[in-house]
Amino acid sequence: MASILIVDDDEVSRHVVRKMIERDGHQVEEAGDGEAALAALDAGLMPDCIVLDLMMPRVGGVDVLRRMRSDPRWQQIPVLLMTSLDDGPEVDQARSMGFRRHFIKAYWHAGDLLQTIENTARSANAPGRAVALAQN
């Protein structure tokens, strides 16, 4: 079982993705925007994977990713994008900081998302990641 943080300002999207991931046996936390996600991480939440929207009020996904990649505590947390954007400057900026996979909200398939979460969580729980986190 993996712990997943869903970061999306769309409550309906969060609910749908949460229920699907929970049915697959994973623990899910939610954040309604980037500011809430960063606050949860600052408070000690260490998910195995983050499902991140890019377009959000206050603090957007690119800013969340930038902060994560610059903070040693969170650099190794894998991120999956789930956003309505298929391309553009935000996606390019996120790509330059690194994410595992990009899901477009209107076209994602539940099986693909769940398989990606499984693979990502498995690699996130690999011994190398545990050592890296312990050193930080």
C-alpha cells in the first residue's frame, strides 16, 4: 500500500481520483491547492507519490514542483501530473524539473493511472530512496 497526495483545486476531480486510488488499496491525502500541499509537506507528510494539477489558485503546480525539487526533504518524491494542459509553458517548466508521467484530465484512463502509481510507489519505496531520505 502506498501513500498518495492528490493536489488539485477541483473538488470533483480530487474525489473521483481519491476513490479510485483508495479502491486499489492505497492511502490518500488531499490538498485543494499548492499552498495546502506545501503546508502538508512542511508539517511532515511524506507521500510515496504526488498526483499534481498545474493550474491552481494561490500556488500553482509549477511552483509546488519547483519548491519540492529545491528542498532536499522532497526532491525524491515522484510526481505525476494530472492537468487539463497537454502542452504549453507550464508543462515545459514542469518537465524541466522532472515528473514521472503526464495525464491529461479529459483523456486519462484509470488503469494507466493505477499502474503508474503502483510502479512509482514501488520505485519510491526502493532501498535507495529510503537511504536518501534518511540522510536528509
